Amino acid sequence: MVRTSKLGRRRGARTAVALSAPIALLLAAAPVNAAPAPGGQWTVPLSSVDDNDLNVRYAGDALALADPHWKRRPDQPISEGYLVVGERALSKPANRITAELAADVPAGAAVDVDVRGHLGGEDWTEWTPAAAEPAVLSAPVTTVQVRIGLFAQDPAAAPSVSSVRLTADEGPQARAEAAAARTYKVYATREGLVGGTTANGHVIKSRDHFVALPSGRSLAPKNTGNYSVRVCRTDNSRCEYAPVWDVGPWNTKDDYWNPSSQRQMWKDLPQGKPEAQAAYQDGYHGGKDEFGRKPANPAGIDLADGTFWDGLKLTDNSWVNVSYLWTGSGPSGTVKTAGDPMNVRASGSTTAAIKGLAAHNAKVLIECYVEGETVTGTYGTSNIWNRIGTGHYISDTYVYTGSDAPIAPKCA
């Protein structure tokens, strides 16, 4: 194998930066709290609002919406704002987080407290609600992150939060075995909205590359890909690997890829079926979404224009196969280019057939590697090519893995 470093240092020597991910806006670089939480209890610093948070302010002694009239998109029925707090180190492993909330929540308003746990590298658990009942994470962790969401239908009756106290402990834990990412066939629509703002604070540009899912549990931080998907045409002739940067379409708490018992809402629907699809096709919930609107289509995913037109080469809304990559396990890495998406090839060569695109910042699962054409990329020069899906290969020189050596076995 050939491997030289353009940067003059091993990739393994770099510090991996793992960021937060709010239902609406994630910090671009939240520092880890160096002091572990004594006794597993701590109070959230509500005054830590900065330019990376979305539409919130701390005034007097409470966190509130900065502008209760502001909405991210014209069809949105609520105003929202998010505070994402820097990572908190715990004194011992915990998988259960309980939130005690002191807040003024008028009728028609809501406050969410979500937490997630750091699994190592760039891996995190999904955001999990912690206010109504304890959040049980998928594994014990020693670092957690908190986000607080404020929502108002009536600008004159907006909520405010004066205190959030968290307690971390370890409860019964079912260990998950290694598994492939969950994959479901859902209906995709084109998001458009160039110039608008996504739920994580990204300003949408022309031919952009990201997706939106109808739940904040899988919202990646701005400019990161902690949560990414592989979305493919139903014949799998074209695919794109892209980060989840927005919440929608239709619902905001419909994590339909999770087992029915774990879904935040709509627990009586089968796993893999979006609520908007059930409402549109079957008249479920009176044919309405969580806000009382009648869905105009059965969409379970929105695709940014670049993902829609260039990644999948779609010309109209369509059924697609979506793999929710954070639900899988095994070696992984993050695509790092100069900013544009990179071609996904049918083999380890720049002349092999193009099977789709991998977006900058998308996090991919690495099944195995082959030795192919020598390529110079973001992380030096190498002949290592990673297989990230069946018949899908990208050069390792464009993937941050934390190591110069392959992190997956050689392909058989």
C-alpha cells in the first residue's frame, strides 16, 4: 500500500471534534466541560447563548425566544429556538438522564429538553427527550450534551425557561449487537428553499447537499455529519450519502426508523412507515400531521436540490430507499472534501462507473477496503479505497477515520 501525508502528520494524530446536534441548531464547536459533573448532577448554564444557537436569548433570569414571530420557513406553523450546551463530562458512566425543568409554558407553547451521549470518535446516540420521563441512552457514556428547544404557536404566549437541572445515572441496559443500518422505502420530495435556514442553522445554497427527516432526534450539528443517510433510487442505480441538516417534512417528532415502542410519537404505526404517509394514504390521525395539517404527499424525507438533481438525478418527487446510517455499527469515517460532493465509484478507480455522490461532511460506514488506483486527496496520497456500500467505493484520502491505516478488513 502507498501512503504519504501531504499534511506532514498522521491522521490518527488529529483531534476528532465531535459536535452537538439540536432539534434546530447545533453548535459548530462546543468545548467539552473539563470538570466531570459531581455526583452525576448539574445545572444547565442557560446564559451560555452565542451566535451558534438559534433564535434564543437569555434576559434577566430566563431563556426565551429572541423573536417569537420568526419562522424558519413560510409553511412552518410554529416559531422555534434552540440552545445547545457544550459537552458535559460525567464522573462515571451513565445511560439514564433525568431533567427537572422550571419553565413558564403557556397554552399552545412547548419546551423540549433533549440529551445525547458520546459513543467515541464522531459517534453519538440519537437525541432523546429527558423531561417527561428519563432519557435512556443506547449505551453507557461518560460525555453528554443537552439542547433546549422552545416552541410557540402564538407569539404573545411564548415559553421561557428559568432552570434545567440534570441527573445522570446507570440503569438496566440492553446491549445492541452489531447490525447493518436500517433501510426503508419512503417517499422523497425536493426541499428547495434556497436562501432559507435549516433546523441546524445552515443557510441553504443552490444545488445544496443534505436531507431533512421529520424528527429532531437525528439532526446533525451545523457543518457536521454525525447523523447521515444513504438515499438511493429504488433500482439503486444512483445513491447519495448526505448529512441530516433539517427537520421535516410535515412532522417534527416522527422518528419512524426506530421500533414502534421507541418512537417519540405515533407508537401505533409500524416501524419504517412515516406518519405523513399513513395520514395521506390511510387517513391515519384524521389524515393530518402533528400540527393538524393535511399532508399533500406521503413524504418521509426531503432532499436538498443538489441531492435531488445531481446525486440521484431525479426529475420529480419519488419513492427512494433510505439507509439511516447511524443505526448501523462498525468502522466509520467522515467525508472531507474542499466542499463539493465527491463521486462514488463502482470500484477502486477514478475511471470506474459513477454510482452517485458522497457529500462533504457525510458520515459513512466502511465495510471493507481494496487496493486500487493511487489518489491524492484531503489526507495525502494512498491506493486505499473504502467500500461504503454494495458496489460503492471512495478513496480513503477523502475520509477522516483517525488512522492512516485501513480501519476495516480487506474486502474478500
